[in-house]
Amino acid sequence: MKGTRLLSGSVSRQTQSLSASLSTGTGRSFSVSTSVPPPTPKPVEDYGRFTSKTSKRRKPSAIRALQPFLSIPGMISLGGGMPNPLTFPVSKINVELTDGTSLSVDTPTALQYSGSRGIGPLVEFLTELQRKEHCPPQTSNERLQVCVTNGSQDALTKTFEMILDPSEGDALIIESPTYSGTLAFLEPFGARLVEIPTDGEGMVTSALRERLDGWDEARDGKKPRAVYTVPTGSNPTGVSMSEERRRDLYSIAQDHNLLIVEDDPYHFLQFSGKRKKSIFSLDTDGRVIRFDSFSKLVSAGIRMGFASGPRQLIERLELHMQATELHASGVSQGVLAALLLHWGHEGFEAHVGRVAEFYRQRRDAFVKHAETHLAGKIRFEVPDAGMFVWMELLAPEGLEDATDLIKSKAVEGKVLLLPGSCFFPGERKSRFVRAAFSTASSEQMEEALKRLSALLS
């Protein structure tokens, strides 16, 4: 549900439900997710199409392969070089929640090496969470697997290395604009980036279809085999891809045999009454690899994320884990596992509901203050998820690029924002600016927007 705001004292286009939520203060609009049959399956027959030469050369670690046998009763290990826990100076890890509840972490497991996919109870919880939340059709043949990672950024970079051969001219389809952290990896990595425009409903899938249908390798180079998207509360635009476009994107992926890389850290931070269906929930074929994060839900410093997808791809990702960090932090996994098992799935749902409501209120405060102090100076889409507002600067007159204004003058005026150039390959000129409403109080947001207004005068 979108509302474009032209802040000149009037609203140029706005949905009725969002208008009601802002005027009544309830903050709740209720989108209706119609029951649509899943796509006709076109199963992926060869996952080698989606893997790089480096990934194909990876072999299981002989040492890591011993890990599953350690849980067999009576097994005596003279194999792997595991440190003796008698030498560890920490004997117990307890965590106190904000409500005063004390949780005991499985300390011996947290402090020792573990399987590369993650600690067993945590992997089981997350697998069940994906089945409950997304019901991906591919789970019927038990192909779904998850792998716990040191934040979803870690999983993403490993996946890009798994699916792309820059030296072979491989290309990746991305949204324009897109997440700057992804560009920070992909540009020096050398991958060719095929940009598809976005609007108030996310990626313009008609433009994607037209681009792929007309692809000429003699003219355009190797045809892309994968598409990367942040479909919910996109960073930086704050908009969410409509369910119709999610289905269209999946259909395009089937027609052109693409892998979909679904980066969805804001999935649980949706502000309407019903969460949009993920692209993962449409995956009849096993052509979606999905990334979730606990940074926005539990803690950023805990660095916990996880990848979900078909066994053939998650196993490739696991081999990369074995060759690099071995596994995600055991202590972080232990803390997260203790918390999730304490909550259960109902408790987790209650928690993410509270977090989404918290950010919904912050969003509403930002919109209110922007309307008051920036009328006629900016235009933006009211975000329906996440933490960001993507603002087009309409003033000062003749402005082509906001970079100097934001990096110099705004800093001098003691207000921090990000220039839109950060979210395009090559940091090309942009009149857009990204604002985050996640940490500032309502009073701080108002003061910041007053300062921005003065700069734009």
C-alpha cells in the first residue's frame, strides 16, 4: 500500500487506508492477500547453471566431515583438533532479557566448534519458522535447508561468489537504486550489473521482462542467470514490491531460468495488518535462495542471519563456510537459540509484532514532521515497511546532485543523511536522499527536518 507525497500542502496520490492510519493515529492499514494458486512448476534441473567455477571446485572439508559423528554415543575422537574445554576460562553464559527473565545458554556447545550449517536446535527452529511463515512449495520434497551465518551480509557475499564468475563476464540483475552494502561488494568484485528501474511498487517487472526478452549476447554480453532484490521495505527506497509484481518476477525467472536472490531483512517489519507473501513462498521450482536477518529484530551486534533455499545451493554455501569461518559464532548462536526456544514460535511472532509497531510509530512521526517542515521542498513514497524514507529534493532550484549538500552542508548543520548517489553503481548523480527514522526520537526527527528545511531554502 503506497502513498506518494508531494509536500506542497497537498497529497498528489495516496491510498485511503494509509490516509486513515495517519489521520486516526492507529497506524494500521489492512491489506488483503488474495488466494492465488502457486505457479506451475518448472523445476530447476541443473543447479550447475547457477554456480561459479570456484564454487564447483569446492570439496567437503575432511575435518568438518567428522563433526556429525561426534554426537554418536560412545564415540572417541582422535580426529579433529578440537580444543579441550577444560582449558576454557568461561564456565557459564546467562542472558537477562529486558523483562527480567534469565536464560541459560548451552555453554559447552556455544564455546566449541560446531557444524557449519549451525547449532542443531537453532537450525531446527529456523527451518520450522520458514515452513510456518512462508510455506514454500518446494518443502514438499524435503529440499529446503537453512544455514546460519554471521549476519545476512556474510551470506549474501558468499552467495554472490557462489553464483558469479566476473572473469567470465557474468552479470547480475539488480534494482535501481539498490542497497549500498551490496554494491560495496559487487562493484570491486567485478560483476556486470544490469539495472532495472523501481517505482512505488518495487522493481518494474515489465521493464525486466522487456530487457530479457530482447537480450542479444552479441550486443549485451552474457545473459544474466540471477536477479537480486530487496522486496520488502527496500533499502534505500522504503517501498515494498507488490504481490502482483512478486508473482510476475517469479514467472519471468521461470521463463528465463533465473535464480532469485531474495534479500528480505525487513520482512517482519511490515506496517499493515497482513504481511505480504515472500517470493520464497511462491517457489515451486527451487529457484529462490532467501536471506533473513536478526539484526533488525534482536540485535545488530549479535551478527546473526540465515540463508534458506534448495539443498543443492545451501550445500554449496556450506562448503564456502567450511573453507572460511568454519561456522557462525557459537556464542551468538547459543544466545539466539536460548531466546528463540524460550519464546517459541508464538512468542517470536509477538515480539516481531511489537518491533513492527515501534517502527510504524516512528514512520508516522517522520511523515508528520516532513509535512510540517518540508512542504514544497521534497517528494517521497510513504514506506510501508522497514526503516527508510527515500526523498527527492525539489529545492534548491536547479539541484542535480545532493551529494555535496548532504556530505558537507548538512553535516555542518548537524543533520546526518545519506546522498542518493551511494545507492547507484558508480555513485552517479542523484537528487535523492535517504533518511532513516529508526533511532531518532520524534522530537529529534522534527529538529533534524527543520535543519534540512533551512538548508533547502
